[in-house]
Amino acid sequence: MRKLGLSLVVATSIAFAGGIVEEEPKVVYTPPPVEKSDIEISANMTLASKYIWRGQDQNNKGIAIQGGIDLSYKGFYIGTWASNVDFDTATKTSSIEIDIYGGYKGEVAGIGFDIGAIAYFFPNTYVDMDNTMTEIYLGVSKEIGNFSVGATYSYAMMSANPAIDETYNLQFDASVKTVGDITLAGSYGMIDGADDYYYAISASKTVGKFDLALTYTGVEWDNPLATDEDHIVASISTSF
């Protein structure tokens, strides 16, 4: 009689003595979780019926195509943003605005803050200086449930246009998320004091990967020679 191997003998003996032997559980290898990088890159795109900045038309009531790229690291961020523009002036040569910005965002005692600087470029608009304005800014914000409020102070520290050099802007914002996840928002800004001001109210909703918004905005000038403006703007935007 041919001898059985040791493993077979043991298995057979156990099977007859105690019934069916359970197989040893298989070891499944689980790879370690991938650590999330502290560096984040995002992009955004917007199609708007008009380009309005602080109540002022920047594209001669035309459709605006806009987009930007941002890079952030532990609160620090840098980014760039661009849009087509049309100022409808006899000396205009620029058809694009390019902004470059950077700063730091954080939170102290439940109050969010954002401090940084932004440079607005309008290539070839001015002969001696393409950088038409550089601002420094400080913003604070607070969220309470579905309600949020904030304020931002901006100071134009240098400009190719002497009319806006060393001017400041103070803007207040508020928003609330309502029924159907529709966000209602409003803003009020003062330009170099309370005499010149602008305002906006909007309703927006996220549908899938897109944000839809409808905004009414206006600006009122103390100078009787300046033209007050009112606009209704529809936009669709996405980020990735």
C-alpha cells in the first residue's frame, strides 16, 4: 500500500473524526489609502450675456466668455482669469482682460478672511503701461447655517489711469440658500465714498455640474456727466 503524504493523512483523520474541515480564510491585500495632496488645482468657465464689474459694463453689452485657473496650497493661492472686453471708445485697442492674483485665505474664531493682491491687464490699451490697475484687498466673511455675510475692502495702489489711481472700494455681500436649493444674494459697494455706489441682486441654482444665475445690477454716479447704468445678466458657469 502506497503511503499517503503527511498533510493528506492529517486532513483525512480530522475529516473522519470531526467532520468537514473549514478552509483557512484567504488573505486579501488592501492597498494603503492614497494621501490627498495639499496642492489643489481648479479651473472655471463662464458664459454670460454681459460682463459687468462693480455695476459697470465692460463689454459694450455683448456676450462674455470667461475662464480662470487657480492653484492653492494650505490657504495660499495664485490664479489667473480672463474675459473678452469692449469699451466702445475711439482709442480702444484691447479686446481682452487678463487678471493675475494671489493671496491667503484662512479662518480665525469662526470668521473667514481673504487677503491678497490683484493686477488687471488690458493689453495694448495704454501705450506706456499695459497694467491698468493693481489692487490690494482684505475680505472677511461669516456663515451661519444657510446664511452668509461678508465685506471686502480694495485699494487701487497704482494705475495707468490717473482718474482711478489711489481709489478705494468697499463692498458688502449677503446670501441665503432657500427652497429648492436656490441661492438669493445681494451686494452693495461704495467707490471712494458713499457718493458713487453700485448694487446687485441675484438668484442662482446648481444643476448637475453647472451653476445658473440671473442678476440685476446697477451703478449710480455723483458726477452728473457720468452715465448711470442698469443691467440684467444671465450666466452659466462650471468648475472642474
